[in-house]
Amino acid sequence: MRSSILEQAIPLLEHLEARGARSALVGGTVRDLLLGIEPHDIDIVTEAHDETLPQLLPQAKPVGQRCARSWLLPGTDRSAQITSSNGTTLERERQRRDLTVNAIAMFSDGTFLADPQCWEDMAQRTLRFHGNPAQRLGEDPLRAVRFFRFLHTLPGFGADACSRQHCSSLRNRLGTIAGERLGLELLRAVDGHFASWCRDLQTAGLLTPLFTAGGTSPGIKPSGQSTSFSVLESICACHDSRKLRLAALFLDRGEPWATQQCVRSVAERAGASLAALCIGRDLLEGTRELIAWHRLPGGTVSPRRLQILLSAKGADWLEELFLLSWCVRSAADTSRRQWMANRRHLVRLLLRAKQVLPLGVTGEDVKGELQISGGPAVGRVLRTLERLALEGAISTREDALRWLRSRKGRVSPDSPGRRRKEPSQR
């Protein structure tokens, strides 16, 4: 079992053991090594007390609360944390691990500490709670959500039926978990096999409680509704954008989206649910915006409006919007003729944008031609030139300079100017 992480972890174990602190690699680090997966982190548990760790590890940095403090070590290309068992033996600490495959400890000499069930589940690729499932879930209800993430993250694993059944009993306990912890688990799942994870949570009755744990109005249908995830599966198959995947989930599981009013309702509820999970503002707003606008590519929209959107939102945003719209309309078996027409307009605009981007006009050119000292007006003028180039009104640097000269004396550097209204979503 060769791994670059062992080259960093073994010296740490030997360092602690040489000073009388019995220590071992634990959890996902050992599990991934045994599965032939390169671990992301070094996770060590030591029998040394918190009070002695600063002397044992003088260069370490303490993080977290005192009751659950870890120590981050410098000089490695991965995060390495050492957690004290605070008087508990490694054997007893291992008994509290959530899953059997996470309850294997490895010492510096290559020997292991595990019970037969751990080895059997590792060999059979079975995901099972370690010990009494009700007790493990009672210690931390979030383990029910993590169970299904591991199920779709660890290669070739299947779920123990008893463990899966106990997860379903936790549907009323998710509200006791901090929104930030739930949100972190959601983001980890979004980056993986998200559609499969959501389907399992829906079947277990955990998906709706997950998104309503913060006390918000339900943004997701209850588990008694249809379990189709057509839009989400299509998005996950072709794109890894977090906001696209989240938008697809809410459109799959939200209210009917046949009218713009329903779409706004889904968008607002999605935003409230994600805010309760402490999701970052950029991701939250990006998800809500895609939901609110997703009907536009399939409706009647003028090339001029697409030009304005391209200038205001950017090509990447429009590409994601068109993809989401296509997946929604495909799932609903709705005509995609207008979508294709709008897509052709967008492609022409993108091709034109690539041709006209190198105008070579700078802020200094603007200030020189308009004889202004600077200020917000320079940025507004440059954005106007970009829009004119996109529309085909100008195509060269000389065209842009001529346009600037025609505006001489008509632009004030101090005037805020009128802001262009955002294009209507209707």
C-alpha cells in the first residue's frame, strides 16, 4: 500500500509515539487507502491530551472549539489534523465511528485495529452503520444524510438494508441540525453524484426536511409526490455547475412552472431554502436567477433583447440558461422550435462578439478623445462601445474613435448617468 499521504503521515505517527502518545490514522484516510483511492486529508487520533499537544507539536496551529480541537500542521501539501481522544483509548474512540468502513485504525508499523465486521463490509463493499444504527444516528442526525452521500461516492458500494431503514426514521430530526452543517453536506453532494443522492434522500423521506430545516416554506415537494428527477439527471449528465444543478433540482421538485408567477414562487422559495442552509450569496443568487429566467429561451425573444442580455450577463450565463431551458422543456415534452430559433440568434451574437472584441480602445483613449479626467463615465462609455460592437454599429478601432469624437462635450465625468433597466423576465 504505497501512497504519498503515507510518506507525510507515518513520520507524524512515529513522532507522537516516540513521545509516549499512542496514535493512529483513522476514518476516511484509512478507508481510502484500503480502497486504492488517494486520500485528501491526513486524519490522526492520539491518546495525548489537548493540554500536551502544544508541547508535542510546537509548530501546530489549533483550530476549532476546545471541546473538539484539531491541530493543523504546516509543511504538507494536504491539510493534516491531529485530534485528541482526551483520555479515551483508541479502541473506545473507534467504537464511536459512524460507519464500519470508517472504523479502521492504522498504526505506524502498518498494523490495523478493527473488528471482523469492518473487514467483511470492506470486502463486500457494504455501507453499514458501526454498532447500533439508532445510537449512531442519535449521536448526530446528519449521519443519515452523509450515509447516502458516501453510498454514491465510494465505488461499488451498496447499502445495508437495516442502515437505510434507520435513516428514514430521522426525517423529523434534521431540523435540529445547524443549517451551516446541512449546507456543507449539500455542497459536497452537489459536486458528486447529485441526482442519485437526491433520489435516495427523496425515497427515504429526507429531501424535503433537508430544505426546510431552517424553518422556511417548502422549496421541495414532499416525498409522496412523483420521484422523477428528469431535469436534474439531464443537467448532471452534461454539466458540473453548482448553480445549474441546484436550479434543476428546485425546478424538478418545485411547484408547477407553467406560469411566470409559479416560476417566481419557486425561485423565491429556492433562495429562502438555500439561505437557511447558509449557502454563499453568489451561489444562492445565481441559482435563483437561473430559475427565474429559465423560460426566456423557449419563448418569443428579439435578437436585440439577446444582445442586451449578452452584454449584461455574459456568454457563460446565457449558455447555462439555454441548457437549463432545454432540459426543462425536454422533460415536459414541450415544443422546442422557438428555443432553437433563439439559440441560432445567440450563436450568431457569440460569433460576432468574438470577431469584434479586439477593438483596442482603452480608458486612456476615452479620456483623451472626450477630454475628461476619468470617473464612472469612462466605464460607461467602454460598455457602450462594447454593445455597439456587438450590434455591428462599429467594427474597428477607427470606428470607435470616430464615435468618441462625435460624443465630445456631451459626456460629463461627474454625472451618474441613467442606468439601463434590466430586461424584463416576462
